[in-house]
Amino acid sequence: MTTGSGVPMMAPMIATAVHVLAGAFLGAGLGVQLFFSFLVAPAAFRLVDRGPAVRLMEGLFPGYYALGLVTTGIALVLVLMLAIRERRSSRRWGTVALLGVVLLGTVYAGGVLLPQTRTARLRAQAAPAGDLAPLAFSRLHRRAVAVNIALFGVGALALLLRAATPPRLTPS
């Protein structure tokens, strides 16, 4: 069965399940960010020497970003399904746009900033006294932190907007 515009109809119960699952995936991704930022990273630097802590964090970051891509990607697909069903819902499309920003930002953070920051850190460690390499690392590290904070904020906003937009019982 399709709507007048040829879009397949989604049963209300399925729409509700899709809405809940989108929130669960987005919430899981945000929860991992909080756990990693406020528990794992501080504990690593508090409990072990700096060198091993840095290696631990560098080992965890690829999985951290991969999980962010998976949870955000799934949430985006699910919310997009609802947006197509409820094509006149500007809040639903706003959530899609916010999730798209989070997805692209996560690709940038994990695929661009992470390797640049690691390379800059290695250069800084090998640099002679007075070299500017430590400043380059510091700048990239601050940018990575700022991007992660921004991604969390945009993701939280997407979660709130999704929560404020319950699925309609009939498609629009």
C-alpha cells in the first residue's frame, strides 16, 4: 500500500518502533561519548603514565569514531524513513539535517583530525627544543576537542528534536 505520492505507507506501530529505535541508537552514541570523555580518558591519564595513556587513547579512538558512525548512521536512516513518511514535518527534516551534520563531523573528526593529530604528536615528541611542532599538536588537539564538543551538542539537539516529534499515526 502506498500514499498518493507513491511513498509506501508505514503502519503506525512500525512508525513508533522506528521512532524509538532512532532515539535508542542516537542515545547510545551520545552515551558512549559521555562515557569516553568523562570516565575513560580521565581515568587513563590518572591511572597510568602519560605514554601508555596516550597509546591507550590512540588505540581506542578508531573504535570510538566507528561506533559514532554506526549509531549516527542508523539513527539517520531511521529518522529519514519517518521524514519521508511525514514529508511535511519540518521538525523531522530538521532532525535529519542535524544527524547529517553529526555524521559528516564524525567522518571529519575520525578520518581527518585523528590522523593529523597523531602525526603532529609524533613530530612534537621528536622535535628539538624550540621547535614549533608542539604548538601544531596543541592546536590540532584543541580543534579535535572542540569538534567533539560540537558534535555532542548537535547530537543532543537532534535527540531533543526527535523526542519533540512523535510519529504521526497517519502519513502526511
